[in-house]
Amino acid sequence: MKSLARSTVSLLALSMFATGTPLAAQVAVGGAPTREEIERKPLAPAPQTAPRLTVQGGIERAPCPLADERFKDITVTLSDVQFDNLRAVEPATLRPAFEAYIGRTVPIATVCEIRDAAATILRRAGYLAAVQVPAQRIENGVVHFDVLMAKLVAIQVRGDAGRAEQLIAGYLNEIKGREVFNEKEAERYLLLARDLPGFDVRLLLRPAGTAPGEVIGEVSVQKTPFVIDASVQNFGSHEVGRWGGQVRGEVYDLLGLGDRATIGFFATPEFDEQRVLQLGYDMRIGSEGMTLGGRFTYAWSEPDLGDPGNGRVKSETLLAGVELAYPVVRRQTMNLRAAIGFDYIDQDVRFGSSSGFQPLTRDRLRVLYGRADFDMADRESLMSVAGFNVAEPRWRLAGSFEYRHGIDVFGATDGCGPSPYLACFASGTIAPSKVEADPTASLVRFSGIGEFRPRPTIAFTLAPRAQYTRSALLSYEEFSGGNYTIGRGYDPGARTGDSGVGFQAEMRVGRMSPNSRDDLAFQPFVFFDKAWLWNRRSPVTPLVADPQELSSAGGGVRLVYGDHARFDVTLAKPLQKIPMSTSTGEVMRRPDTRLLVSLTTRLFPWNR
């Protein structure tokens, strides 16, 4: 739970200045939860170990009789090579297959080498093609090859496609009827079909029985109607409870729009201390992968302040949002996704006792945002080369850039004006969480991760995180350090700032991808976290010198049971002192070493 010491002290000092009476002069409160405690993004039980869409079949390649031993003494002087029936490809593209032999007298088996080299060039370019040596009389040193190139002429969907049969066929119809079938050109639509939630899709190409090279795409579909996951962890603060559990469900294909409905609920053992309800829905629009989604989150929190004489603090947070996203680039080795959206955020903190509560702070944020997400990975690892695989490639980079801008609509919080911010302390006015904040501020965020594996069982990772703004921010938009972000071992929101930068660095040993659904995999690791945070300004006097810093180190182990469950244990040692509340007031102290535990498991379906 984030400490609101800086804004609370500012609030009390200014309320005394404005009215002569402190609003809650003897209260040391924890405020509303951090953004990460509200959003609670799910952790998958296990990494995805293989693509859910595969392409099988193609053009048969016949053996080359000229490579037989009985033709070893026959030679030919090559003057040129002709590729007949070559479509959609410039002949010069295949020249590297034979140019080294032009003008030379070579064994007739060299014709087979040229055939295979030309087929390799076409295959690397993404074409399903067979290069054949037809019966011929070689005249003037010119050798002819016949190229048979696949053309997709029909799509058939088989299996349990549910209501999404037309949508799946619609993606693949984008590649039907082209002059030739090219896997690289088709890759986007094959992967978009793979991305449909709740479906396992495979594409099999078989001869159409019509013209040579024409193939039919048989799409085999298996449907998972819904998924239920559960998780338990002890990342929370003492005030709202260390332990918490979440149950989350997803239901697929309600309307045949590639849609997904989501519901999740998080709670602490002391039910009143923290509860978070999450609802969401997203669907596909058109056949290019565009997604429209909405989400709703409501969180209640009542931290334990110890002595009942300290009073009680309650917070409520409402987050509603809508987002439109588009996959600009969709490949196996590189993806770029652009999104725009709107967030509607209400956050209230009240103070009181059993006899009643009075508003302490009230935030109303209305935010437009744009975001670009990217990822890229080593291509050879996707083919499981040298022990690397999809889940654990030799290298991988991923990140997200986001621009956010507050707007003054739908009852958004008004600013408090210039210092001394008297507009927020007029009679009947409820101040925001930070009187110096600008509700219409702009900010940029970045988060990412880079992985490198010199060997399949050793990984080095670096996960940077940054935020920059030129304005003071309301609490929900602040950069925070702690267990959910950077600074394992610290309470969530142990440090907050308007701007910040930090990283998580790890060295991992072992694998996180089990060999089968019933195997175990484990991965010991050591880590170091570091973060720096800055505040644009303090309303009265600087309360904490900038930059504020957090750092922690430790190690642990991650265990994965097939695709069923994941168990993480981390021993985290905070390395720097932070302001901490005690019975005698706030002091600078280093938090105790913490053993962090997280268990995530899929309840249904157990086998996928």
C-alpha cells in the first residue's frame, strides 16, 4: 500500500493555512492502492512452448534420377538455365543457384544440385514450390527446369469452430486466390487466426485434384469454451494484508466475433482490507486483426492502521476504459501493435471511525492514451535449433511505449491553481490526492524486457521501466516502486514519484518449458532491482530529497508443472532505507528481508 506521507503532510499544512484547523491532524494514513494493485495483470501458469497454428503439407518433391551412379561419366557444358512456369518471381532471383556453373563443363549430376539450390531459394522466400527436371534434349548448353508452385484455391474449416467459423475462414480467405501461395505473405493471416482466443488452429494443404499445383487449405479447429485460473501470493503490504488470492475466468466465442469475456476477483484473507473486481470484453473487427475492447475494475481497500484510536481509512477506486488496437506487423519473429484508448478513473479516500467517515481526498482522472507494443525474437530459435525454442529463444526483446494525456471532461478534477493552492481548501471542497497535481498532465511511459541465452540453460535478462512528465501527477498516474514493479522486497508503492526510471536484472539457470504436460521444470535465479524517482515539486517544502531510490537483491526458484501450474519463491533483501511509520512517527528504516511466494494454476481445463 502506497504511503501518502508527502501529499498528506502537504494537505494538512495547507488546510491549517486556509482554515486554521487541520483536517486530520493526528492521522498517518495509507492512501489508495497503486495502479499495479488495481490492474493486477494475470500471470500465465506456464510459458507457451509452441505456436498454436501450424502449416502442414505442400508440393511433393521427386528424387533426381540424374544423380544416379550410372550417369557419373556424363558431362554437360552449361551456357544458360531456364525455369519454365515460374510465376510471381523474377528469374534473376534464382540466378545464384546456377551462375557459378555457367561456361563450365560439369557432371550431369550438377543439374540436380541446381534444382535443389533453386528450390531452396524459393523455399526461403516463402513459396511452396517443387523444381523438377523434365525429360529434354539439352541443346546449346541450355538446361530447362519446370517449376510447380502452389496456389491456394479453397478453404475448408473442419472441427469445432463454434460461431467463429466464418471469422476463421475470413482470415484465411485473404490468402486464397493469389497467383501463388507464399508462407511469408500468408504468415500474417495465419497468425491472426492463431491469435483468436479459445481456438487451436492447424492448416493442412492438400492437392485440390484440379490443375497441377492447386491446393485446398483444410483448417482443423479445436475449441476451448472457457478457462479458469487461480493464484495466491504474498506481495501485499502489512496494512492491507500480505496474502491475497485471485480467481479469474475467460469465456470465448460468445458472439462469433473472436470475442472474449473476462471476470476476475481478488481479495485478502481479511476480506475488508482489499478487494478488486475486474470485468472485461474484447472482440475482433474485420479480417485484419483489429480488436475493440472494454474493461471495468472496482477496488475497495481499508488498511489496518493498528490502534483503533488512529481511526480508519477507506478507499474506493473505479477504472473503466475502452481500447482500439491494430496489429501493424504480425510475424513469428517480430510484432508491432498500436492502440488508442480512454481511461475513466475515480479514486476516493475517506477517513473516520464507526461513527462515520468524511472525505479526505477525491481524484477524477479522464485520460486519452496511445500505445505501441513490440516484440522480436531469434528466428532460428523458433525452429528449435541448438536447444532453443519459442518459449526460450537465444534472444528476445519486447517493450511498450505509451503516451497519456489528461483531459477536462466528464467531471474531471479541477486543478488547485497556483501555490498556495487555496482553490482546493474553500469551504465544501474536497482536495485531490496531491494539491500540486495537474489533472490534465501529459506523460510518457516505457516498459520492456530483453533476454539473452548464451546456452539454452543460462539466461540473462534486463527489464527496464521508465516514466517522464513535466507536471505533478495525481496518485494513480505516479511511477511507483515495490513488489509489483521494481524493488522486490518492498511494499507496493513504497516509493512514488511523478517521474522515474529503473530496472530488474536477473541471471537464470535451467529451463521454464517442461518437456510435456506432466513434466516438471525448475529455474533458479538471482536478481538485482534498482529504481530512481523524482517529483516535480512539493507544495510547501521538499519532504524527501530527489531522487528517491530503491534497490534490492536476492534469489529464488521458479517451478513449472506442465502447462498446469507455476510456483515462484523469492528471497528479497531491501538494500536502502525508506520512510516507515512507527508508533512514534515516521522514521527512515530498511525493511526486513521478505520471502515472496506466488502460485498460479489453471483449474479448467486441466489438460489443453
